[in-house]
Amino acid sequence: GITEWTLSNGVKVVLKPTTFKQDEIVFRAVSPGGTSPATDAEYIPAETADAVVAQGGLGDFSRIDLDKVLAGTTPSVRADIGPTEEGLAGGAARKDLETMFQLIYLTFTAPRADPVAFKVVTEQLRIALANREAQPDTIFNRTLDAALSQNHPRAESLTPANIGQMDLTKSMAFYKERFSDASDFTFVFVGSFDLATMRPLVEKYLGGLPSQRRSEMVKDVGIRPPAGVVQRQVKSGIAPRSQVSIVFSGQFQNDEAHRVIAQAMADTLAGNLQRTLR
């Protein structure tokens, strides 16, 4: 029941009509790369580029104006840039399907730089991160990440100390570079639609996306686990509680069968531990 199309600009489209819900269509689009092509010095602007663009609006519309235009409609489209891939996700009701495709097209081609919104985002992040710094879990997770990555700068989360490295110009440049070539994107649509309705929208909006026919792979950024046994102890907070994390690293055949086996092993051990503690 799955239909696959490859458009003239290289975009791959996977469609699966379903009857789970009467009036819902969801989609996800992915492309290899993510923040991996960014240099370590430009990592924070790259990592925060999707958040910056989300607050800037699209085309001639600020974020506030865009929300007003879309008031009373259902489509949502959001961009995201992770460590190994960039993409889009969202959905809509059937009556707003073309509006969703218009948003997809604009999210690719017309991100809007908004200095005022950027300032608001950075200030909101600064406050949120300052509050998070008071949480013992934050200190624990940061120490764990540093130990596992051997203090690699890309494993460091945003903090009030490094949020000053956010840069509107660099974020916009990185975002535009990541979404300047749709030829290696795969779009997956699932929901209450028929192929006859989808085809002209796909051809018009996805087929019109820019294409450079780049051949991209995820860049190895050099994060490696430490050799041997590493122990770290974190003391933070005043509550009488503790947390333990034990991480094993090593060679692994990363395919579906072995991932299922590893997860089943972990679930079994967790169940055994729970029964022992009880």
C-alpha cells in the first residue's frame, strides 16, 4: 500500500494512505548532513539555526503575522536540524493540504531573518538555561556527556556562558545552505488522502524546490568514547536522592536485528533489577 515517486529535481516522495483518522495527514522529510558539516567554531549558530528561523517567520510575514494569517487553519510545518540530518515535520487536515505544501515550500526557500525576534529568543533561552543550571539533573547529564565524548565541544549543551555565541547571520547562512538542495530529501506522507489529490500538489510545490544534485554524507565530527573504565561522581542539590548511569561502548553491528536484540537485553536486565530491588 506504499507508493513511491521520484521527482525531476531528485526529491523522493513516499505516500501511505491510511484510514486511522478521518481527517489527518502527517509528514516527515529528511536529508543527510545536519550540523555535521559545520565547523566546531560555528557549531552553536548551526545547532540553533532551526530555532532562530522558527521565530523569524517566512517570506514577508513575521512570526506574529504568519500566525494571524493561519488563524483558524490546521497546517503546521517545522524545520529541524539534528547532528546527522536536517528535515521538516508537520501535518494538516485535508481542507488545508495546499496551505501545508505552501508552508513547506516557503520553509525551504524563504526563511526570514528577524533581529527583534532573535533578541527575544536569546533572552528567553538565557533565562531558561539559568533556571536549568540549578537542577542537579542538568549537572549530572552534562558531566555524563563530557565523560562519554572526552570533552568534545559538540557534546556540550547550551549554557548561559556560551549562548553569546549565537549569531543571527551565521544561523541564517547555515540554514539556507542546508535547505538549498532538495535533491537528497525524502518526504514521507501518511494519512487520509488519495494519490490523485496529492500528485499535483507534490509536483507543484515539492517539484519546484531548488536542486543542486549534491552527493552528501554525514561528516564524522570526531566524537569518540574514552578507552578503559572512567568514573565520575557528581554531588549537587539537597534532596536525598541519587542517580546512576552505566554506559558500555564498543563495536556494534548497527542493523535492525542487532538493535532489537540489544533493546531486548536491556529490557530484560531492567526487569530483573526491578524485581531484585522490590
